[in-house]
Amino acid sequence: MNLHEELVFDLCRLPTEVLCHIFIHCLPQTDCTSPNSESPPLLLTRICRRWREVAADMPSLWCRLSMNIDHADSRNWRQAVFGYDLWLKRTQGCPLSLEIMCIENDTTDLRNLLQPYISQILSLKVTFDRAVTPEILLNDLPALQELQVVIYCGFKDRDTLSPILTSISRLFTLRSLNLNTLDCHGIKCLSHLNLTNVDLFTSSPANIINLLQTFPTLSSLKIEMLVDGGLPCEPLTHSSIQLLSIQVIVRVLFHPAPILVRLFNALTLPNLRVLRVEGGSWPCVEDLISYYKYVVK
């Protein structure tokens, strides 16, 4: 028992620089951290007063946050607002990466909670499911560079998607976009953005050509491609794309091979370094790569 107490005492007396290195390695290996008093960083504030002071004054411990708030219970909402605000204050103005679950939430309340920290948000993943006015959460994010939007409900409803795309179109610092899908209307809406990375959950073959035409700055394009037949094959040279990843999804009686051949016949990608084609019973990828002499790593 005495040995244990001595060990704890010695740990508490470690130099601040050493404690900071230890605390960083204690963080969960996830993109964002959910507040939990039984795991770091909150756990570190419960060991002793010294550790609490050091942890609370380390912005790097608090800059990745996953938020999941239940508006149905007003008491829980008030407690959550207090806890999240305390967490965010500890970032001390440093860049933020956030994950937010908006399930039947009023996004106005969430926006009010985040308003003092809006200029810090560099990376945002937001999931909407029956959320009220979801576009409010995406308005005026002056530093945002990476955005992932997941829409579970009402996805095919243009009335739901259009306001979200309008808000995204005003994020002039945005470079990386991960979205359920983009049709021709959505691509046109975002055409003025200097996107370098686009990741779409589902898209038609025609949108690959359209995306490459619209965004000359793209260096990475990842698409789950829904094979549905015809494909416009206007020749296109894209000099910036370095990674092209296509996950083929076949839902009708079309074999993907002829469609992919037409696609690659139309494309000239002089700086392509990584090509991935998966799914859809496509046996000739190596022959295709060899034929076009693409450099694949």
C-alpha cells in the first residue's frame, strides 16, 4: 500500500513537459473523442489537482470532439451544453476537429453552442437524421477545410439537400468534401470552390467526367459508382488528379467492364499515381492499367 502511494506521489511530481507527452499518448486512437469521465482526457483531470491543472491547460488534448446531444430531455441538454462549452474553452483558440450527430435536433441550438468557436473549426463531420434546418450548422465556417456530411433521412428530397448544398457553396476555404452524392445540379452549385479531394458515397458514371471537368484542382477522387448504363465519353485531360478510386456497384443488368473501358478511353490523366477499381466482377484491371501505362503505387 505504501509503495503504491509512493508511486502515485512520484507520478504527480513529474515535470510538466513529461506529463504533457504522457497525456498525449493516453488519448484514444480515434478521429474525435467522446466525453467520458472514465477515459482521457477527462479521466486525466480526476487523478490529482496537479494533473487536472496540466491537462486543462493543454489545448491539444481537447481539439478533437465528438458531440451527440439528445434534445428530447431538456435537463440532459443543459448539462451537455455546460460540458461541451467547458471542453471547447480548453482548446484556447486552437484548430478544432468536430463530429456532430444531429438526430431530430434543432440545429439552431447547436449553432448557438458552437458560435464562439466557429472560427476554429478546420474539420467537421456532421450526420443529419430528421434534423430541423440542418443547413444552419454549415453556415459561415470561415476556416473550414474538411467537411463530411452524412444524410440518413430525406436524402433523395431536393428540398432537404439543396439548402445544405447552398451552405456548402459558401465555404470558400473548403478543400476536402465527403458527401452522400452530387448530381449535376449539386456539382454546378459547388463549381466555384477549389476542391482538391472529393469522396462520394454513390454517384453515376457520368458524374466522374463531370466532376473532373468542373474541378481542375482535384488531386483525389473517390466514388462508389452506380452502374446504370450510358456514359458520355467526351475526351478530357485532367492534369491534377493523382488518386482515382472507383468502387463499382451494379444494381441492374449492366456489366461494368464496357462502361469502365469507355470511361478510361475518354480520360487522359498524366499525373495519376494511384488507381483503384473494385467490385462489380471486373477481372481486367491489371490489363487496363498496363494498356494505359499508368503508374500505380
